[in-house]
Amino acid sequence: MTTTMNLPIPKIEGTACHDAVSCFVLSVAQKISFIDDDMIEYLNSYRREITMKIPLRKDDGTLVTIPAYRVQHNNARGPYKGGVRFHPEVNLTEVRALANMMTWKTAVADIPYGGAKGGICIDPKTLSKNELERLTRAFTFHLGDNIGPHTDIPAPDVNTNAQVMAWMYDEYSKSHSHDALAVVTGKPVALGGSEGREEATGRGVMYVLREVARDLKVDLSKSRILVEGFGNVGYHGARLIQDELNGFIVGVSTSKGGIYNSKGIDVKKAHRYYLEHSYLKGYPDVDFMSPEEFLCADCDVLVPAALSGSINDKIAQKTPARIIIEGANGPVTATANEILIDKQRVIAPAILASGGGVIVSYFEWVQNLQQYYWTHEEVNKKLERVIVPAYERVRDLSREKKISLRQAAYTIGLEQVAQASILRGTGY
Ligand code: GLU
């Protein structure tokens, strides 16, 4: 297990997401007058990176060691905050990029956190429930004091959920000999979780789409909407866009491919089918498309809510979508972003549009610390009251400076973090 401090952003480029975040941060930071080169170096560096090999005793008695990471990017504005993902493609470079992005996401939403991310390089479908629990507990135990209610607060991300958070909470509390509900967010409601947390990222996507559509005078009931990804963000996003905005959803997809019907798709029905069959193929009265065909299909609005980097140059050239709402972390690559901006497409960036999850995580943390809980309606209202003004700040700056929503969001995030660092004094 190694812990390294103050590592500069690596010169070796890794993943599309990593390159995209670095590119967005650097290009915007250079234009902010009070951010000098030293500050840029600071903003683009990681405070702490934890690299582990977690021992896991399998049910059959064999021992395997599994790579796992927690990257803490910046805590100038408050404790580190960000999810933990379980995925076979997790690697340090990707986790760095995702941690980096969390810093700007919490700053854009103006909630009092920094940014972090964790990941275990495993396909959770290959493990039994007991193995998954042992792995989660070992990860939490080995993180030791690097996490804590006022240090670094993990949450769910790709392939992790409330149950995983319950194990993390329990393991941390036991190994620290005191109860620490606020050490993780996204817990089950029966165990200190917040009402509305599960659907929160999708709900945030829905609010941002509603605001963008209102500003562009787009009628969502007549706009063909595609949602890529049918996990927590994609499903709840699509469902809420359909139910609460009367949005015209024409396609939904999973990593295996998507279904499309120009007359519309009943999101809840398609999701029931997916849960039953673990597959969308075979769903009646639709065209089944490969993931790439799906992303290029006829639409007015595209909501990428799966993994990072899915909108590459090729997709950017082909998609007719006029509005893109990033529900996933970093779905649009740096060069694809250029192509889309040249074509005058409007993109609500992930550091704004996917902020609903961490905003309600913040509400969960506050409820845990005060031991006083809010209703689902109260949580939804409070989420709306945080994410809509965040959108308005980004939109107003983009109009004033004639820059994209992404540039405006990064400008706001970078300014907030740089200001906090300067106020805290030298040695930030
Ligand atoms: N994993 C979510 C995200 O990427 C939520 C993070 C959190 O709640 O801390 O925004």
C-alpha cells in the first residue's frame, strides 16, 4: 500500500476522461486573471493518492488481490467528497480525472466540499454477495483514517449502491470504535440515508434539462429525447423527464445496445422488462441498435448517462442532438466537445448537470450530523433550490462572456476553489 502526496498531474496521458478534464481545467484557468501558473499547478495536482491491493478470500478458499484506489484531489472548500465505483476498467488515471471533476462539481453547486473519487478494479457481477461485502469491508478498513465524516466522505457511483455504503459505514464505525453515520452518504433510508438520494442525480439532470429547454424555448413534449445508460442516473433521469416534464423519450440504452421508437418509449415499462431479462433486446415494437448506432440516432436531445468518453469525435460528427445534458461524469471527450461547439450545440457539462447526487449527499450528511430528517418532498425542493441557481449562475456567465456553458461552469468552479485556497493562506 503506498500513499503519495502532492503529485503533479501526470504527463503520460491516459483515458479520454482524464485528457478532457485536464484540457478543460487548463484552458479555462489560463483566462482567469488572479490564477497564476503556480495556482494552476496547484489546482491541477492531487493532495493524496492511495493505491492498494486488497486481499480477498473467495468463497472457494482461494485468495486474490484486487487493485483499489482513492484519490483526494482538493479540499480547499471542505472535506473531500465523491463516489466509489466497482468496475473492471477502473485505473488510477481514470480515478484521478473523476476526483478532479468532483472538486469542480461541488464548487459549481456551491456545497462545502472538495473532490475525491475511489474505485475497485473488479466486475461485481463475478462476486457472490458475501465476497462483495468482504471486499468492501477490506477496502474501508485499509482506507483507515483517510476517510471520515470531516475528512473524506465516499458515496455510491458506478456499480455501487446503498448496501455497499451500509457496509462501509458499519466497517468504519467498528474499526474506529464509535458510530459515524456521516462517514458515507447514499446509505439505505432505514440506516440514515436521505429520502430522494437514489433518484437525485437523475432528478438533477431533469431540472437542468428543464431550465435549458426553457431558455432555448424548446418544447420537450415535442423534442425527441435519447437517454444513454439505464442504471441509476439514466433510469431515474429518463423516468423523471417523462413523468415530470412530459418529455418525449424515444430511446433508452444499456452497454449492450439501445431501443428506439419514434413514437415514444414507456420508460417504466422498458425498465421492468430490463430488470426481468437483464437485457433490452427483445423488447416489443422497437428497433434495437448497437451502442454506437443509438448515440447517432435521430433526436433533438441526448442525455449521456453511462460511462465517460462515450461521445467521441465520430459520434459528435454524427449526432443530430441540439442539446446534450451530461448525466455521466465526462461523457464527451475534449475533441468531441470542440466539434459539438463548432456546430453550435448546447452542452450542459457534468460538473453542473450531474450534480444532483452529490447535492443530496450533502443533504444526507447534514441530516446525519443534526440527527433530524427531511421528507422526500423537502429534499426534492431543496435540490431544486440548489441546482437551478447553479445553472443560472453558469448560464448568466456564459451569456455575459459569450463562452460555452462548460467554460462558464469551469470558470465558476476554478474561481471558487482558487479563492478559498488564497483565503486559507500560503501552504494551501
Ligand atoms: N458518484 C456521484 C457523482 O459522481 C455522487 C458523489 C457523492 O455523492 O459524493 O457525482
